[in-house]
Amino acid sequence: MKKKSRQQVFTLLVEVGRKDGDGLPKGATGAALMVYASGVDEAEAVRETVAILKQADMAPLDVTGYGTLQERLEQGHDISDDEKELMQRALDENSVVVAQMTPFFEDQHPAGKGREN
């Protein structure tokens, strides 16, 4: 009988800045990454995600956790089958899956994080 894993998948929003070799589009000032990361708790999922992004020459600045699939469903989030498949993949592979990347450009800023003039 297979031992039940304590791993869960957490939805994280990671804001990254610029770094040489980060693969972001020319002219971008950074990006937001929607990530599904496995971990025994959210803190472990965040640590793993930050470590992997740094290995990929990215510069993580901020991480916001949105909880597990169950927590998100309880909060009334609408979660597509595609998202659920990516979450299952992160769990099956005990990995970090970047589901979406939204680059920021000079005139765009993450919600509530505008620059001082």
C-alpha cells in the first residue's frame, strides 16, 4: 500500500524583478508568475519556489500565498480543469509548475505597488 504523502500543492503569486539571463521580454521591468508548488506546508512551497527561480536566473522579490486547492475552493475561487491538472502535476512530480507569466513594463505596476513620483 502506497504511503499517503503529506505533500500539498499551494498556489503562489511571485513577483520577480530583472536579472541578466532571466528570459523576460526586452523592456520588461519584471513579471508576476502564477505558480503551483508542492510542499508539506506553504512555507516549504515558498522556499522551494524561490530556490528554483533563483537557479533559473530570476530575481524573486515578493511571494503571496493563496493556499491549497481546497482552501481556494472554500474561498469561492473559480478553478479551471487546466489549473487542477497543473496542480496535480506539481503534486505528482513534487515540483514547482509556473502556470502563467505576466511581464510588467515601465507604465505597468502590480496592483497596489505603484512607484513613488
